[in-house]
Amino acid sequence: MEQEKKHKLTKEELIVILQNKREELDKVPTKKNMTPEVIGAIHREFGKWIYALEAAGLRTPSETSLLRRKHSKAKWKKLHRHGSKEDMKK
């Protein structure tokens, strides 16, 4: 018997879920308000909970958050452009 594959939630579907939960609760939802399936999908699609809230328009990123993200991306690009320190030793 063929087992049906579970539908993977898309970013767009997760945004709608978060916005609907916001309306239902009349406040910004937390992880405690969501199912494990939704929480897992949010981490897979957005990386962090706050990024999902930002994408859904439920949270505005702070300047600190934006700078931290920008710095992290630049550091990652630099590491992967030149290889890791271990690769450089070889």
C-alpha cells in the first residue's frame, strides 16, 4: 500500500497561518499557540520564529536585528568565498 506523502507547508501558507492565528488570538502568536508541524515548517522555511513573524507583517525588525543579520551574512559570504580556516591551512 502506498503511503500518502505529507504536504510541506510553503512560506506563503505559513504566513497565512500566522496572520489567521493573530486574528483568532487578537495578539501576535507565540510558538505555544502553534502545532509542532507548523513550528517545524517555520524553522525550515524561515530559520527563526521572528523572521516568520516579520514576513507575516506581525513584527517589525529592530535596527539591531537588521545589523546582526547583515553582519552574519557578510561573515558567511567571506568564509565561503575564501574557504574555511581549515581549508586555508592545507
